[in-house]
Amino acid sequence: MAIDAEKIEQPKSPEKVRDVPADWKANIIAFACHYCAFAAADLAGVMRLSYPSNVKVVRLPCTGKLDQIYLLRAFERGVDGVFAAG
Amino acid sequence: MTMITPKQENASRIGSVLVVGSGIGGMQAALDLANSGLMVHMVNDEPSIGGTMSRLDKTFPTGDCAMCMISPRMVESSRHPNIEMHTLAKVVGVSGHEGNFTATIEQKARYVDPERCTGCGACEPKCPSKVFNVFNQGLDKRKAIYALFPQAVPNTRAIDPAHCLYLTKNVCRKCEKACEANAINFEDQDKMIDIDVGSIILTPGLKTYQPEIRQEFGYGKLQNVVTALQFERLLSASGPCGGTVARPSDGAHPKKLAWIQCVGSRNAHNGNPWCSSVCCMYAAKQSIIANEHDNEVQSTIYYMELRAFGKDFDKYIEKAKNDAGVIYKRAMIAEIVEDPATRNLLVHSIGDDGRLVKEEFDMVILSIGFEPREDAAEFAKIFGIATDEYGFAQTSKLRPVETSRKGVYVAGTYQGPKDIPETVIQGSGAAAEAMALLGERRGTEVKEVVLPDERDIEDEEPRIGVIVCHCGTNIAGTVDVNKVAEMAAKEPGVTHSETIIYACAPDGQQKIRDLIKEKGLNRVVVASCTPRTHAPLFQDTIREVGLNKFLFELADIREQCSWCHMHENANATHKAIEIVNMNIAKTKRLVPVTCASVGVNHTALVVGGGIAGMTASLSLVDQGYGVHLVEKTNTLGGLLKNVRTNLEGDDVQAFLADVVQKVEKNPAIKVHLGSTVEKVDGYVGNFVTTLANKDTVGHGALLIASGGEEYSPVEYDYAKSDKIITQRELENLLADKGPENGKCYVMIQCVGSREDPNNYCSRICCQDALKNSIAIKEKAPDAQVVVIYRDMRAYGLKEDYYRRARDLGVLFFLYTPDAKPQVEVAEDTIKVTLEGKILGRELAINADYLVLSTGLRPQPDGDEFAKKFKLTCNIDGFLLEAHVKLRPVDFPSEGFFLAGLAHAPKNLEETISQSLAAAGRAGALLSHSSLTVSGVISKHNRDICMSCLACVKKCPFGAPFIDEDGRVSHNEVKCTGCGICAGVCPAKAYQVNYFRDDQILAMIDSVTEVHEY
């Protein structure tokens, strides 16, 4: 069955899309597994690799511990992105 | 942890062991011994431990990062209270005898005080002397003051006296000025020390072949010809080009790569006669990784024979061919010629049609082999051990880790070429031998630490102390540490905040201890480097003054802040404040965590009465533990009952009879014949197993050596003629009747192996074919022996027998799986026809005997068996170990160990090594009177649990279970603290200690707070 794209209404957000200010930087929380991703973040430092400073790492014993409430809380508190690595 | 009480006889034996070499094999031996209550002195001549494996980028056949695997082992070795490391040291003399040796160690001056050096590295940029970097295989330069590699352990620099300007020319001393920790000591002297030990384990490792001698390859002259170890460094993210492969001549990214195999191996003229065992696999690995880095890379591997004989190795070769598009060409290389304009390389070889082929590549990698170290002869003399004709330590194939000197054991590549898991296996195996020798002296040489009682802080308000570390200039050079400390002081719960030059130095530790007492602190945050390496140190420090270890958090503002945001001081300071504050928010909510301990039943249950199970059982009783040995048939011996000799000519039946007798006579081994395991309950240290006859057995460890079986072929008309036999049947025929002159014996390799549905190498069949071929030709030189093969996998020192067979006139003809030999059974002969690859036409042989080299199969009831023990099998039906490289005899479930054919096909020598290793690993566990369970575990709240079973289904370790009352309970002994249960529990009935939801949420809230700094 062919879908007529024009007939499908795009969902509308109650908020208007705003222009991004020139000096804006995304605020990002990274949830990292102690054994791999956290170790990788350390190695990046040891090798003096650089990345934006507005990424903060929260250490977890394993990404299995990453609860959806953490993600929701982070967004609720206004972060722009969450990076889960493990 | 306390050890089981040692008996006081044999008191003259010393309960400590000298481990010479600290690569992965040495570390494995040292850790196993140290964990069993023996004191270990580990000696190596480099400034860091780590050995060859630390130089590798990735490992086959899983592609795991080598450094990520070895680094935790290095840290564990350096922090173990029962291991004393002696780096930059070598043994110069050994006197005494088994149980009581004295080793004289020459300790070279380091010129850097390891007690003071914090590893910050501020000295290195100031050093003007640039030196060829041996670790990076000469691809770049290091300084005269240096760490061997960024993750070096011990994490202290050393000065290379041959290149230091002050030590050679009396000028400079710049490092001294740069070092704020005052760690430089130019007065340092070489020292000689004597150490008394009961046993010695030799793991000195290897040297790689120097390919300059093969002038046709142009190594040393042609810039874009590199060794495989150099290529390993080029691939490595911590290597000289940061993991983006750049070719030496112009730094361009090479797109067309060629590997040349067997450089310096399998060549008695200008190389070594043996096969180095690992090059086929590392070439496949490197080509796969190169392709992963850049999918335009096109790789060609020129090889003689593809020796992918290990577990899952053939599948890895398939992956190289199919996924990475690697082209395999069976050819020897005549010459490499450089195009002077492009510096590209023309590789000359002979194609299948016999004509010269020239192919152009951007870079050529020489797959160099292993050889004993240059000082191997002197080394053997110092330790008083015999070597073989090549300089490898001599051992019997039936006692693979014993040297010619009693009490001195060997592991790893010094015993013959081998890969990482085999080295690890021998490391544990050698440790098992030393544990058997010194078992009664466990706990006599190690120091016991007495700690004060823990302070009760339950009713106290949080009083957090925050220590912000300068780390010399490592942190303070980028981050405004005073501002960080100032901001921390404003956070709720913080009682005291200050900065310190080096928190981890001894004076820094003392400062922390003093502050806890003076200010009445009940929680501590240190803002410095990574918790992965340094948290245990600070946790011990606060524990020494009575604070629970879990009232501590480390805020990583070095690796994850100052080092990666250099030259962005304001942003880095802002981020450091956020990192410290979120850790303060967590720390405020920290509570003491007690680590439970459980008793240990000092008995092992061994499943399988073949040579693997029996070897392990004997080792375990020698170490001082009880054994229940369960065998499903009515006799001991397993598959070895069918084997007369091994390739090296040992009398296997006499050996087996001796082992069986020892097992049967040993009162500490209870043999359960005709019995199987019905179910296993309990947990590490305290299993209760029910046997088929309903007997129950209590044990602390479980060792699975359930073996495999020999394949009975359906191929090549096996059933149609009694002249078509297997290698095993030929072995019996030769032993009973002897070979006959004038007869023709034709062997076909890989019958039922290396093809779907059994697409793996059975490993032993090439050795069997060589063994029987040599036996025929030695006794009946006029008999004709023809071996029709795909790849003769005569790996390691077995290459000698391949050469001997050829010298004796055995003919080897190649076949490929798409053109298998055809067999026709006639009246009195068997006609075998095949495509003659060299002749280019069909070959026909009239055979008197057709011998099928049939392989090994897993136990037919493998899946059902595995389920009983909650274990998993690989796709071929062999049991899956905890980690292919570093935990080859462990299962993921604690207290379960593995040896023999149940793991993968292997020969007798390898089975014995692995059985000793499994016994050593199990023994180290059983040596404890109690086991401490990690504090970071999930806590289950039964009051709010609805027993929905989400956790029971998801836990990979089987910790949650349905209890007798029908509701879920949680076995904390099995828990590893991964927190999957907490994630899936809809009722939030699980909280992981030290990572509780309120603690993590507090971190999120803190870091999302809007601040003006």
C-alpha cells in the first residue's frame, strides 16, 4: 500500500523552534562503564586528545546500571544530550 | 582474607617464589601464587612490567585491545601485598636447592626515587636528550628520562644512564629542576641483593627475529618495509602515530598492504628452523584491524602454510577473507624492489602458473618470528637448567613446565613459541607446581596488615574533606586548583577543603590521615587522577585511620579534565569545579559498606577421569586439598587409552598407567566411577553437588575436564574396506605388526574437520600424521608414505618433525576443499586420485592403506551437560571460557574451572599444561579459609520486591533465585555489582552499594545546577 506523505500530519511541538545562539554549546552528560568507557576517557587524557569541555562523565559500575530514570532526570534538568558508553 | 593453617613439617622450605620476567605469563604466575598465600618476588630488566603483550595493539581472535586487558593485571600485580616487584633488575646467581634457593639480584640504579615520583611526567619535556624508542620499535624517539609506555607500572620514570647528559657529560640536571616532588636522585647506585625463595619460575619471554639478514626483503634499507611488531605500534592508538597508520617514508596513509609470512621462521639457513606459532594469526588480525581503521585498505598475505590451529582461529581467517577482503597467496617471496619515485614496493613472487609475478604495495609488513632472548644461554647457566639445541628451556612433553632443575619451573615462550592464552596457561601451571612444592608453607612469608576498628559514623552529619591535587603542574598548570578548592568549600556538607602538590605521594597520604583526625572528617573526596588506578590507594589510606573504605570518592580532574582540555584554562577550571561538586554530592550520601565473607570447603570436585581430570586431581592433592573425581565410564584414562606414543616418542601408555595408579592410590582422591553429576547447588567456596546415585558432595571449587571424543569418519569409503583406517588404527597396526617395506600408505588430512558443519581445526591430526609417517619410514624405508594435506599445521617446535618426515622421503601433496582427493576401492588396492598442484595434472596413487586423519569432537551431550552447570558452548560445542586470552581455564561463574578437550582440541602436552593451570587457579581459591565478597554488590529489599522475576531472567551470574518460599531472594556471593537487576526491577527493590540511585541522581542534579563561576 502506497503512503501518501502529504496526508500525514507532522506532530507539532508546543514550543517554537528557536534560533541557536552563536556561543551556545551543548551540555552533555556521559554515563560510562567503569571497565571500558571510563577507561577510554582516561586514555584520551593520557594521550592528550582533546574534546569539548562541556562533557561530564558519570561513572557507573557497568552500563547495565544505567537506569532510565537517570536519562529522564538529566533531560528534565536541562541537559542537551546524554552519551551512554559501555 | 586468611589462609588455611599450614602444617609445620618441611619447615626448611621457604614460602616464597621468585618469578623471573613480568610479561603476561610472569604476572599470571605471580598473581596466582600471591593469591594462594605465598610471597612473590617478581624480577624484570625493563623499567616497567608488561612484557611483549604491552606492545601489542589488539589480540586475535577477538580483536580485544591488548592494553585494556593487560593494564588491570599490571595494576593488580603492583598493588598486591604479596608481590614485591624488582624492575630494572636481573638475577645474576642462584644457589641452593628445591625448597630453599638464594637468588642474587642486581638492581640497576633508576636515578628516580620511586617512593617520591608520582609519575606526573613534568620532567620529560625538559630533558634535551632524545633516544631511539625501543618500546615503539624505533619508530620514534623518547627522552633519556622516560616511562617505558604511558600506562607503565610502576608509574615512575627512570633515567637511562647511557643517554643522560648529566650522567655522561656532567651537564644539564634539567629534570631535577622540573621535578617538584624532588624524586630525581643522581646519586643512585646499582645494588646487589640476596633473596631466599622456595621455588623459581622462569618467564623471561622472547626476542623477535632481526630481519636485516634477509637482504632480499630490504628491511633497514627500504623505509616502507616494517616488521609486524612495528606495524603493531603503528596501529596502536597509543603508538607513534596515534593509531592512524602512517607509512615511514612520507607519513601517507597506506592503502595497499602486504604481509610476508615466516620471516625468520621455518628456515634453518638464515633464520630459525621452528614455526613461531603466532604469525599466521597476528597477520590476519593486523589486516582486519587495518581494514577497520580504513576500509579502503586492501591487504594481501603471502604465506607458506596457514596455521590457524587454535580455538576459533579458522573462523577468524574466514573473517579476514570475507569481511576484510584479505587476499591469501601461497607463495614465497623472491625479492622486494622499491620504486624510487613513489617509494612503493614491488613484491616478486611465483604465481600458481609458475610465472614471475610483480605486485605493487604501499607498505610491506614482515611477519617476524620468535626466538629465545640473546642472553638465553647465560640465563640458563645462571639458573642451572638444561636447554634444547635451540636455546629454549628443555622440558618433557609429559611435564611441560618442569625444567631439568628441581624446584625451577618455566612458562611461556621460553619453553617454545606460543600465544598469549598458552602462556597464561603455563603461568598458572608453573604456579600450581610451586604451590604443590610449597603448599605447606603458605602464609609464612607474607605480611599481615593489622587495621584499627572502623569508626561508627551512623549518627554523624556528613563532614566531608576535599583535597584538590596539583599533580605538580599536570592539573595546576591548566586548572585553577585554588578556585576549585574554594568552590568546594561552599558545598553543603564540606567541612574542610585544601589543595596539595601530590596527594598520592607519601607525605600527601599522611596529610589526608592527619586531616581526618584533626577535623573529624567522616568522608573524603580527593580531586586528582583516575579512580581506576588510584582509588584503592586512597581507600587504604582512609581505612588506616578507621574510616570505611567506601566513604571515599575520587574526582578525576586530570585524565578527564586538565589533560584533555589543555590551553583552555577557564573552561577546564569550570569543568573541574563541576566534577568535584558532583562527587561531593555523591559523597554526602555515601554510607559504610561491609564486605561479607564466606567460608571455604577445601575440596574440589573434578568432572572427568581422563588425563586432564587426573592431572588436575593429583596437582590439587599435592597442594593439600581433597578431591572428588567423577568419571562417567567405569575406567580412568579417557581418550589417552587409545594413544601409544606422542610425536616426540614418549611412551604414553606407561605414563598413563603411572598416573592412574597414583590417582587410585591417593587417599585424598575419592574416585566416583560410572557416575555423573546431576545438579550443582551453592556458590563459590560452598558448592553442594548431587551425583546420579543421589550421593551429595560438598566442595569449594569445580573443575570440568569432561573431554571430547574421536571422530569416526563417514567420508572416503571408510566403512567399505578394512584397508581404510584412521590414524589411531594405523598407530595400533604399526605398534602391533610394524610397517611393511614396499607398501604404500596414503594419508588424507582434515577428514571431518575445517569444513561445515565442523569448521574448526582439530589440531592433533597433523601431528598424528607426522608421528605415524616417521614411524613407518624409520622402520621400513622402502615403504611409500604420501600425505595429502590442506595446511600442515606443525606449529612451534613440531616443525622439526615435519622436516624430519620430508628428509625421510615422505611425500606431501596439497589439496583444496573444492578439489578433494577421490577414492576408489579396488580388489587389493585403493586408488587415490587428486589434482597435482605442481604438475598441473591429475595424480593417481595406488595405496595399500588409506589412512584418514580424523579429528576430535566435543562430547555429544555437550549442550545438556553445559546447561547442568549453567555454562555456555561455542558454536562448535566446546565449552566457553571466561576470557579467550587472559582467563583460559576459568569460567565466568566464580569457582568453576576448565581443562582439556572440553575447552578445545589440543595435544597431550597442552592438556597437561592446562590441567595444571586449572588446578593452580582452583588451588589459589581453595587456599583461603574465607572469601571476601566485593562491597560493590546489589542489595535486595524483599519488603518491596514483587517477585516478578525480571531480575532472575536478566542476571548473567544467576545471583537472584526463587527461594523456598516461592519468592525471589538474592545471593550476594554470586553478585558482581553490575546493576542490571537494579535497572530492570520495576519496584526498585535493588540498589547497588556505592552506586545507589540517590547517589547517581545527586550527581546528575549537581552537574545540571546553573552556576556563575
